[in-house]
Amino acid sequence: MWPKMSHSPAISISLIVAGIFLGVSPGLHAQIQGMQTFENRKEGTNVHPNAAPDLTLIAIHRNFENFSANSNLHVRFFLPPVADVRTRKVFLEWPTKDVIDRLGLQPNNIGVLARYEVAGAPAVYLPVGVYQTDSNAKKRAYTFHFITASDLQTLDVSVTNEKGVVNKAPKLQFSCNRNYNPNCRLYAAGSTQAFTLDMSALQPGEFHIKLLGRIPGDITPVSLDFVIYHQLK
């Protein structure tokens, strides 16, 4: 899904919805293949035949509420100060009847990835909240969803600011039991995984997130680096 938003010509803002299409009949998928234009967004299905990178970021959630069919969802994220735009909340309405219900997607098979881009700078990702009723409840941790193209036996997650400082920043380490089995597997190739990261002790701003994974029997690690805008309100 790509929302239609007003912004500076030098700024590009996009909202991507990634669905894992389980149990969708070929005939139904064909009926809504391609992107459709709605009042506030474009939504639909698309195919990207490119070879998968080692690690792929597919969603960053601030919170994601369960919902039933024929729901009217709200998508919320914080847009950081860019050019003449001050920090502000962005709200988008997202009815499920247009595409989600027709594909038979369940809430746990949907990921939302929001980002903005300024010419000449890397994309900055924005943690997203998806809900039906406006709630002021605050989650202290973000949930990151990713896909690994290879088997992994360890994964390290680190956070730094633009100066490379790691003071008070959270750090995560995941590993299978390599002492028991040197070729153990923490995550299977092609699987979708998730981890939570509590950044509530950090001041609002842009932070670099790095994922570093090790493949069984390979001394060369795989990695993924990206930037997020952290704002807990």
C-alpha cells in the first residue's frame, strides 16, 4: 500500500504492506493482481522476481491490533522534522474489505513498513501502529520482522546514533547451542522471524540498527543496516 500524502518535492514518503499469502486460491489472487488506486492509497499485489538478499526487513511495528473482516483500520506513525515539516503524527485509514478480506489474510500474516526518503540520503523507517480504535496505550518496545535467505545460528542486533555512540542503547544476542551441535540452526533459510527492541530509554531521533548473522560452517557473516526514527509518545 502506498499512501497519497502532501510533502516537499524533495521528500518521498511510502507505506508498504507485506502479506504472507497463505491459503489464497489462484483464482482469487488473479482477481486482484496488481495495484489498485483508492482515495488515500494504492493497494494490491505485486511480484518482485529479484533474488532475495541475505536479510530483508519487512515490517517495524509499534503495535498491531487483531481485527476481524470488514474492519476499518487506522495506521499511525511519527514523521520526523524534515525540511519545513515539524515532527507530527500521521494517520491513515485502511479498510480491510478492499484487498485484505478478499485475499483472506489474517492479522498475523500482515506486516507494515513505513519509510521516508530525502534526495541523496538513505531511507529512514518509521515504526507503525495499526489499530481499530484510537488508543493512547504506549508500547515500550518495537517489533522488527525480517526474512533470512540462509540458515542462521546466531543473530546480534545493535543500536547506535548517527555518531556511532552506543551508550544506553539496547543490544540483543540470539544463538542456538553450538556447544551441543556446531552446525545447529537458530533460524531456517527462507523463514520469517521477529524480535522486540526496547528503545524507551533513548531520546527521540534517528538511530542505526544493525543485524549481524552467522551461517553454519561459514566464517563470513551476513548483515543488514538500516535507519529508523524513534519517537515514543
